Amino acid sequence: MQVGRRGFLRIAAAVLLLTASLILPAGAGGPVTITFWHGMSGVLNPAIDELTNDFNKLNPGIVVNAQYQGTYGTLNQKLVAAVAAGSPPTITQLFPNWADQLIQAKAIVPMENFIKGPDGLSAEELSDIFPILRQESTFNGVMWTMPFNKSLYILFYNEDLFKQNNLKPPATWDDLLNVSKALTKEEGGRTTRYGFVVRPTTDYFLLMLITNGGDFLKPGGKEVAFNSPAGVEGLQFLIDLVQKQKVAYVLNAFADADFAAGKVAMYFVTNPGLAFARAAVAGRFEIGIAPIPYKKSRATLLSGTDVAIMAKAAPEQQAAAWKYIKFVTGTTATTRWFMKTFYMPVRRSARDSTLARVYLQQNPEHRAGLDSLAVARTAPNIAEWQEIRDIIQEAVEEAVLGKKTAKQALDDAAVKANKLLSQRK
Amino acid sequence: MPALEAASGPGVIPRVPSRRVRRLLENLEAYAFLLPAIVVLGVFHLFPIVFAFFISLLKWNMIDPVRPYVGLANYVQALQDDKFRTALGNTTYYAFVSVGLAIPLALFFAVLLNRKLRGMSWYRTAFFIPHVTSLAAAAMVWHWLYNPDQFGLLNYLLDKVGIPPQRWLLDPLQAMPAIIAVSIWSSLGRDIVIFLAGLQSISQDYYEAAQIDGANNWQLFRHVTWPLLSPTTYFILIISMIGAFKIFALPLFLTGGGPISKTLTIVYSIYQQGFQYFRMGYASAQAYTLFAIIFLITMLQRRVLAHRVHYDI
């Protein structure tokens, strides 16, 4: 094919135009588009879409695409793969111990940069965010992530059943035992209802550990402390409820189905579990909420995710991301988030706002969760904690199944966990 | 070649390619047809296999820019790791029991299905359906069947016979047998089809000759069917064993590796290390260890069995 000089010039011009239109930044006129990866499933998904749409409407120069990535496990895998491939989202939801790995890989930008920046938060606005939440977002003294949907553990109980039996929700471990005894029912040699259920999970054990004055790590953070006498006592208490007093049973699944069916009267769960419990119970009885029963110290375990801004994003995208994060963690948005999803409001002003107070008057059951925020504890936000959780989980299973004594299981787990910690840079 | 001679000379540009050039063009054409397959196999099979070996010599968490070379340390760690050893034991248990049960069962059913009875194609289809069912979907249903309450179908049936409800997938001793049952249910169809093909390739002449000599059914099987089926049996044994050592999907869907790691298999361990704890180097080392194990077992099978295989001339 013969291409003459004129033809060549035409082709060159066309190629140049095409390339220019592809390379020219969108900022030169168009809105800044950013992506937000999250793991909010079920009823939480439309809630996050609503928040995002509101922000997009209020900020015509920015378009936020909230993209559901699957369960948290899947989100983590996709996130790490995306970072490795060099194409991460602008904002991601993440657990604090994921953040540790990303910080070491220099994949996220410290939130503090934006907080202290020109469009940042005043000292007052910053301290308005609950200190315990800020603590979990802080690594080596720097605040890297922003708390977004945080929850904590509380006790759900069958309020109707309690009223019928003239019982009050348990405040201490002893109360838990006594109430469970009162509510365990036998019919024809079979137990038809248990007072409590023991899910052999890390969190059930950690709750017993911290309400008994125990701790996750020894001071210095080089060794674990969950196999202390406090921890062993806590684990043994759970085992005894099942084996000795026979007022609880072991369940390897979510407890809301059994709770709704009347098989169990109480269980430990985090706040967003209320939506699932209500759906299962379908109005058959009232669901009461109480703080976790304690032995030595009132405590509960903080859970839930933060948000972080990825380092690969362009400066104007990062600025837009910060605007979005400021919006969704602002007083109004976090109050609405709390009322819609039952996750904790991240700000004191949100909890004390008129909107929240009116809501609490109509829905007083949420007070127990909000009050528990004052005694909430955070697990270590280190990358190794994910695997240490699995190690603890297996130890709890072994002890609950009777394969090892509580002390043996926890001590073996501590050895494995300490080995992991010693490899930490 | 006359045309070539006439065409060459001063001022004449040869239009017909020489024999060598023509051969080269033919080869290029062949390579062009092969190219898509070569690219796909190279990029998605060959490259990962080779790259994984290099990764296994590093300590790498996929996003950390620091990836120190650690030589064979990952391999040493794998062989000393309690969890990996557990996975090895579990997988070996699974492989020998599931193959040991599945092959005789498949042979038994294949012999039965080899008759020309009415509706035989329906029976064969019934046996083959589990094999074409999505494993994930089947696992969901089996998970429900194995429900540890009295609401699970299996426990419900046991209750009718007066046996108390079993924990199945939650019981440390029952979990692996439960998985083996599902695996046999799933793969029986494929094994039966392969055995059927083998059975039908046995010439009727042998059976007729044996029957003339007064052989009964058992003797027919023992002296005609079994020896002439040996190539098929050998083939199924090898591929079943290789597949059994790679079991992953069933523990993933049914038990999550538990309870207390009783159903943790080698590939599950690789997945955990690589994609949950992001220890790419360690996971790759475990993968190559698995490769070595399967290789050894296959070689062992060859050594023991190959000379017992009768190939029909």
C-alpha cells in the first residue's frame, strides 16, 4: 500500500490527536473520579451507596464510585493483589492489622497528612472522634487510617423470656452463670433451650480474657499475654458452662438462627448483628441488648473497619478522597450511618446530637452499645495479629472439644504466636 | 527447476521463492497456527511454574519491596512446620482411603452397568450426573445434609433408626470421612465411565472361549476381565492418586480446614499461606514440595504396578 507524503501527515495527525485525547488529564475540565473498595454486604450495601450518592451530589467536581468487593477476606486478597499489580483503588476499607502490612509496603498515605493539611480537621474536630477509635488507627504514633464503621461486642438476650422469669440481664460472670441456669430448660431428657451459647471463636475467648483483667500482649509488644491465668480462667469458664454446668452448648455458626428459634437465650455479638437478629426473630420477641458481663474489669472488644487512602492515587484524587472521608466521618453522616446500620457513631458530637438522642429515646436498646464504647479495648493492630487470631481460634477449638486443657491449649498457642512476633521486623 | 532457471539472470527479479525459503514460510505458517496455544500455555502454565520456583527461594509478601533471597529455608521450614505436617498426614489419609474405596466401587458399578438391560442409559446418566454438577453447588447441598442438628437430613434419617445426631463436619474424627464420602459421590461417575470404556474394549471372543471351557462368572471376571482391564485400572489408579493429593475445593467449601485442622490438606495450606497470610515464598515452597511428593508416588506406582499390566495385543 503506497502512502504518500500527504497521507503520512494525515495519519500522523490522527495518531497525535488520538494520543492527546487519551493522555490529557481528566482534571483539565472533567470531574475527579475516585474509587472506594468496600466489603459492605446485604443491607449495608445500599446504605453506603446512599452516603456516596449524597456526597457526589454535594460535590459536583468529584465522582466517587463505591465498589463492593465481596467479603472482607476477599477484599483483602483483591487489595493486596491490586497493590502488587500497581492498580489499587483510591480509598479502601480495611481492618487495622491489614493497614500494618500496607504501611510497611508504603502503599497508603498517612491520614495525618490530610488531617493536618489545609483542608484538615481542627484540634477540636479531631478530638471529637472517640479516642479509642483514633488509637486503633494510630501506628507508631502516626494516625494512618480513619475510623469509619466501627462496632463492639455486646450481649443480645431474649427480653420476653427474661421478663417472664423475672430476670435482669447479667452484669457479671456469676450473673451469666446463674441466669443461664435459670433459663436452661429440659423436656423429656433432652435440653430444649440453653441459657448461653459458646461459639469456639477467638473473639469469645478474648472477651473473657479482657473482662478478667487480661491483656493481648505483654508490655513491649514482643510476647503475647493471652495465656495468662486470667485468660486460662476465662477459657475454662466457657468450657465449664458447656461441660460442667451444662447451661450452654457449642455452636460453630452464627447464633442468630438458634436465638430466633428459642434454642438459646443469650449470645455475644457485635452491633450490626442486630439487623440479622431482627430479621431472624421477625418480631416474635423483643431483643434486649446489654454490655458484656465482666469479672474483674468491664470491657468489650472493638471491631469494625477503617478507611485509608492509597499512595498510588494522583494528588487531586487523594484530595478528593480526603473530602469524601471527611464527609462520611462527619457528625451528620456518622449519625445517619449509626441509625441505619447500627455501627457506632465515630464522633462524640454524633452520639450527643439531637438526632441521635431522639433516636435513642425511641430505641433505647442501643444505649448499652454506646455506653460500652467507654470501656472498649482494641486488639493489637499488627500484621501478624491475623494469623495469631487463627492460632488462638484453633487453641479455643481444641480446649472446647476437650482435646487439650485450657492451659495447655493457650500455652501451645502462645509459643506459636511468640514465634511469629519474633519474626516481626 | 526450469521456472527458476529461466527467471534468474541479469535485470530479472526472481518472483518464485527458493525451496529453502518456501520451507521456511511453511514452518512459519505452522508456528503461526501454534502461536495462540503456545502463548496461552506459556504465559498461564509454563511461566507460573518456573516463576513459582524462583519465588520459593525468596521471602516475599507480595507487596513488600524487600524480598530477601533465603535459599532453601522455606523448604526446611515447611518440613519442620507442624501445620504442614498435619496437612501432609491428612492428605495422605484422604488419598489412600478415597482412592482405595472409589476404584473398587467404580469397577463394581461399571461391571453392573455393562449389561444391555432396558433403561441402562438412564442408570449410567444417574451415576454420571454428580460428576458434571458444579462442585461448589454440590458442596452447599452436602453441607446442609451434614447439618449437625437434628434438622440435617442425615441426622433426621439416623434419628428414625434411633441413632443420636452426629456432628459430621464438626467432629474431628468424622469430618474427613464425611469429605471422602462426598468426593467418592462426586468422582464415581467419571471412574465408572472410564472403566466402562475399558470393559467394552475387551473382545467378546475371550468370554466365549472361557465360557466354552466352563468358566463361571467369578472366574470370567478373575481370569478374563481383570487382566484385560489392567491398562484402564492402572490409568485410573494413577490419575486418581494424583488428583487426590491435590484436593482443595471440598475442604474449602465444607469445613474450612477444620475442626482443629483435621481436614487441612496440602493445597489448602498453600492457599492459606499464599492468599491469607501473603507468604508467597513459603506457599511456593509448599507447592513444590507437593510436586515432589506426587512425583515420587507416581514413580512408585509405576515401579510396583507397571509390570502387572497386560496390554492386549
